[in-house]
Amino acid sequence: MTDATAKPDGFYFEDMPVGRVLHSARSISMDRDRMIAFAAEFDPQPAHLSEAQAAESQFGQLCASGWHTGSATMRLVAETLVIARGGMGLGVEAMRWPRPVLPGDTLRVTIAVLAARPSRSQPGRGLVTIRTTTFNQHDLPVQELTSVVMMPMRSAG
Amino acid sequence: MTDATAKPDGFYFEDMPVGRVLHSARSISMDRDRMIAFAAEFDPQPAHLSEAQAAESQFGQLCASGWHTGSATMRLVAETLVIARGGMGLGVEAMRWPRPVLPGDTLRVTIAVLAARPSRSQPGRGLVTIRTTTFNQHDLPVQELTSVVMMPMRSAG
């Protein structure tokens, strides 16, 4: 379910029990020129810079930098899992790119709660492990990301 | 050692024994306006969008999106560890941001080889686990990244 509108003050720890799955309300289109510009700034490797260079690369075709895919995924996560005041991402436990993102692909995400527990060091907050899967328009996964976010507890007031 | 110039055809598996450490030849400056523009596109959360919004956030001050730091790190890695034809990143095993990246910080990286073994599925290639630490101008770590890259073996010709 995607019910950001039902939580005007954002999601709390209690809103993310193990097994809950959120879906992004929209998809993001990976524009060819933006892909190339991102790569020129951050990941200037042949597969990401031009069709001609990519044809000679391991990938054989122009595809997005994994960091561009990760950043586009962050945008969808930020819109889907709006964390209440006092929340933040703590880090990434794993990130994989099982297939390339091609020009014109449109990406959406699902966010599944894998684990949730109260913080030992910060009373009133909890740590939630989420698995974010990024799908292309063919419903095939292009990125699998496991990360941990700290979320405030509603019960802490 | 940073000896990309000594390897005009890029690094091979054999060039990355366990314990080797590479250092980026330069640093990247994290410009305030670029930080905000990156966040507006990919990570529109209060701590990354303006000084005023950040002051009210968990961080208390404007800081870069972790994905911006990760992408800037990728740029330095791409310049430092130029992999010979047939190489590619396979994924991330862990990424953490121990302290914020602030406007005007300059980032550099070290890349340390944690493990190296021949690929079981792809003869003539090897898998190298690297730990990339991103430091600010105070020599304090702002990102710790463990990832795996596939590299061709020189001996495979």
C-alpha cells in the first residue's frame, strides 16, 4: 500500500512492521541524455558515456551508472517512505544491479520491511531494515538494495 | 601508490593483491550549490536542501546526500582504479556515512584490497573485494564502502 497521504507527519517506527511492503506512487524515466551527463560527472566509464563506447565495452550497450540508478531509487524512496522528524538513513548493507538500466527505462520501487527493533543507544527511536527493489517497465529488477533507517517512535511523543 | 600512468591499459587482477592500497591523485570539492541541486533531483530531504531547512533537521546543518558522496567517490575510484577492458563493478557489500559532508569539503579516497580470488563462473577473470574510504580535508572518514569488482587476468591474454 502507498498511503503517504494518510500520514501527513510522516512514517513512524510503528508504521513499519516486518512484512509491510510500500510501493512508489510513480515511476521515474531514465532519460538518455541525463544518463550520459550523470556519467560524465560521476562515473565516466565507456558503458555509460556513449553508444559507440558502450558497444566496445563489457555491457555492449549504453546503460546507466549504478550510482545513477541508486540515486533515482533514493528519489522514489524519499517520496514513498517519508520518515517523520528525527529519522535518517544509517547505511547500506548490500546493493546489487542484476541487469542494466537502458535509455528510456522507467523505474519504480517496492520497499519491504525485513527487520525492526528499538534502538539500543537512542531511546524513542527504532532501526528498520528495508529491502528496496527497483523494477523497470518490464517488471524486472534492476537494483536490489538492503539498507537501515532510523525512525522515531510515535509512542515516544 | 597511485600509478595509473604506469598502466596505460588499465589494472588487471594481478595488479590487486590483498593488502595493496591505492590513493586518489586528487580531491573533489563538494560545492554548496551542486550539493543542493543534487539533493533537489535525487534526495529532497530537509538536511540537504537549504541551510534553513537543515537547521530544523536531525543533522542541524546543511550536508550532502549520501548518494552524492557515493557518486563523487565513484568519480575518484574511476580515475584511480582504471580497470582493464572486461572489468566491471558487481555490487556493494556495505556503505556507511560516519559523518556528514559539509559545503566546501574536499574529498579524496583510498582503495584497499580486502580479498581477491579467481571467478568460478568466468575463466580469465577474478573477483576483487575493495574497501574504499572517502576522507574529508581533515583526514576524517565520511564514507566507508566495501564493494566487489570483476577484473580481467593479464595472464589470460
